Amino acid sequence: MAALLFLALAFFAVGRAGAVKNAAQTAADAAALAAAQDYRDQLRTGFLLAVGTGGAVGTGGWADWLAGRGGRDGRACEAAESYARLNGAQPTITCDPGGEPGSFTVTVTSERTVGESVVPGTGDKHATATAKATVTPRCDARPTPPTPTPTSTSTPSPAPSPPPVIDLTCDGGKVLVIDPRRPEATVKATDLFAVRLAE
């Protein structure tokens, strides 16, 4: 009878450990997604600002933002820490942007412990979990025709023309038309970038 009771308590400890581990994984997933989503929102903001000011392809302008470059990793990791806390992780987490833009690997430690049990050493045992989320561009810019070089004449130069309308080809062949005069009117962050948890 005592053996059966011990076995039942051991199974209970294992189940509680699994619950703490699952909670830590949920916190890690949420934190990694929060980092990636914050980075994605930064990319959209930077893209729209560059479009509105006429930033050109290849000059650190809107094409770089569209390709997923230019966001602040530190700010994204701050968002990860905030979400980890909301989901039961300890305040100190590890957020590694990695070597590629828009990729965040987050490791968290659970606030809860497994608790005392018949299994030795569980009283102060925390669970640790890791998750990775990525931001990937969903659109490519269609080539724009070159601007003709003005010839020198004695007539006054015309007023500069506004930046050209930008055509983007996105997932599934969807076409997004970005008007530099009102770039925010047609584009959401989810139109331009996908956020996914890595397997």
C-alpha cells in the first residue's frame, strides 16, 4: 500500500513538473512573438516614413525596411520581457536577436517551482523554456522605370515631381499600391511582414 501511495505521489510530482514546464513554454512563445511583432511594427513605421520622404532603393531607404532591415532589436526584446512577465516568467530573460534581422530567440525561467514532493530536489526547481520567432517580408518591390535625366535648357526648371507610386507584389500574387502622399492609408504591418514561431 505504501508503495502504491509513493507511486501516486511521484506521478503527481511529474504531472506538476509538466504543468510548470508547459507554462514556461507558453511564456517563452508569447515573449518571442512579442519581440517579433514589435520589430514588425517598427519595420512598417520605418517603411512608411521612408516612402513619404522619397527614400530610394539602394540608399538605405524604403527598400531596406521592406526587406526587414532597420528595426531596433533592443526595443523588441523589451517587449519580449514584458510579455514574459505577464505569462508567469521571471523578470530576467534571455532575448537573442541572432545574426539575421527579425529573428528572436527567447529563453525564460518560470516564476513557479515544481514544489516539494516525494521526488528529491523539486522544492526549488524552476522550469526553463526557449522559443524562436521570426519576421519575414511578404512583398517585393516591382522595378520602377528610371527617371529621365533632365537636359540643360535656358528655361526655368520645373517644380520637383512627387515620389512615384510604389507597386509591391506580395504573397499569392497580391498587388499593393503605395501612394507616397498617403502611404499609411493602404498598408498594415500584416500586409508587409509575416510573424511566425519557428519549429
